[in-house]
Amino acid sequence: MKLTTKGRYAVMAMADLASFKDQGPVSLSDISLRQNISLPYLEQIFLKLKNNNLVKSVRGAKGGYKLELSPDEIKISNIISAVDEEVKMLNCKKDSKKGCNNKSSKCITHNLWDQLDQHINNFFEKVKLQDLVKKKQILNK
Amino acid sequence: MKLTTKGRYAVMAMADLASFKDQGPVSLSDISLRQNISLPYLEQIFLKLKNNNLVKSVRGAKGGYKLELSPDEIKISNIISAVDEEVKMLNCKKDSKKGCNNKSSKCITHNLWDQLDQHINNFFEKVKLQDLVKKKQILNK
DNA sequence: TTTAAATCATACTAAATTAGTAGGAATTGA
DNA sequence: TCAATTCCTACTAATTTAGTATGATTTAAA
């Protein structure tokens, strides 16, 4: 399972960006202060966010980052996958040593983890950046 | 997030135990062979499972472990929490340094992670050991 | 035109966690 | 008695995560 502070920080930073999107580009040092995340670490994260077209940068003094899309168009899943690669409990099939080899009763729990992955990804698909900024209840179904 | 191979192995081992429950106590060396998990590692895991009253042991030769309850009474969540402590994305409140301190806009994403935890725990609450052994589709809703 | 504020990029490192080993004691059926 | 088994604790290797370090590039503004 790949779901660590990097993913959390990314979501926090994007939420911060969304909150302050009306005052021009937001610098990472601002975010660093507000969210208490080290600046160089943020830089790494934003490199990935940029490569995934979630933000665009404005270089030089008074520069910073802006959202590429509006907050209601950005899904949490987009952010997570941009920095964290994937949400996956198993990596079967590749090598027969680690994970399961998908035959016999060995992988009796295979489906379980697959479905958990789906479940989590589903959750992240449903929630938009907008939902966080509005601070409203998410998924009250 | 605490959801690692230890939790996976525990579920696999319990599923194995459920599959062979009719032939008396199942030894860890059997499970080790069938599920390809190292024996001493299994021992650690079963210590916890026993302390949580999910299995009972039969010591000595021809000994092994048996389920304490029937497979349809054991939830996956019971197994996970027995070995993995908890499923939690954040640990706020304790120290103000790590996690968030729960005030101001800092914890804009607090609810999100709380709800994800609930979501995952929900999933594990719904699935019973029985469901794995039967190999039927879980949560087809 | 200089300077300071910012992004961009890569490489390195420390800390923490996970996964697994080692070693041996206790128990018990055959 | 002996072999198979659980029980228990401590240690260690490997991996991952989180964060630093370093320095180049860009650009608004003084």
C-alpha cells in the first residue's frame, strides 16, 4: 500500500493552493509556512504535480504555482496518483517469489486485496479538491 | 497507514486455517509450506492472533492451531486489528509537532483521512473469513 | 543592471519501519 | 525418551520514507 505523508502533503498543498487561488501565484515558501512542510520537500512534490499537469508554475520573483484546473475538476485520486504512483496492496504476476503466483489456493485472499484497492480508489475518485476547501461533509451519501 | 504484509499474512493464514479446520489442529509448518510464509514469522503472528482470541493452540506433537470461532463469525477487521494495531492515516492530537494540531486551516484535510479510515474499516467489517474460503465475490452489493 | 525571490533538478542521507532470523524454553503425543 | 510442536524474546538486514544539500535557472523589482 502506497499512501504516505507524501500523498497527504500533496493533498494539503493543493487544498492550500485552492484556498488562495485568487491572489495570484502562491509560492511554496508560503505553503511551507502555512502547512508546516519543509520547502525542499514541497519542491519535490510540486515537480510531480507539475509533470502531471495539476499545477502550472510561474518562475522568478513573485512567482509560484497556480492550479491548472478549477478545484471542482480536480479529483483527490489525481493528486495521489501524481505523487504516489499507485494504491495497490498486491503485486502479483511479476515475479513468482514475492506476491502470489496466482495459481492454486495460495492466493485465496487475492480478490480481497484487489477489492480493497478498488474501494479506496473509488473513495478518492469521488472526492474533489473543492470538497475539501468548502470543508463540507464528504460522502454523506 | 498500517497495512502491511503482516496483516496480509494473518488473513492468509486464517483463511488457510479455515480451509483445513476439519482435520484437527493445523500446524504452522503446514501453513508455512502452503502459504509460503516463514515459520518464525508465522509464530509471531499467531501469538497475536491467540492473544486476541481468534485462534486457540494445541501444544506438543501433533499440535497446532484451531479457529476459536466459526469462519462466518470472524471478520477481517478482527484479524487485521489483531496483528496490525490500527488503520489510521493521521495521528493528530498527541504531539503538536507531527500530524496536525487540529486548529486553524492547517488540518484542512483532516476529515478526508478520517473518512478514508472509516471507509477502509467498513470494508473489513463487512467481509467475513467465510467469504474468502468460499471464494465467492465479495461486496458485489 | 543588479539582486532577491522564486522555481527546477538531482543526488545524497538519516530515521523509521518492516520483514525476517536466531536461539532456546516448554509442552505433549507416540 | 524423542520428535514435533507452540511459546517467547531479542536481534538484524533490507527497504522505504522523509527530509537535506547543493546548485542552476528565471524573472520582477529596486
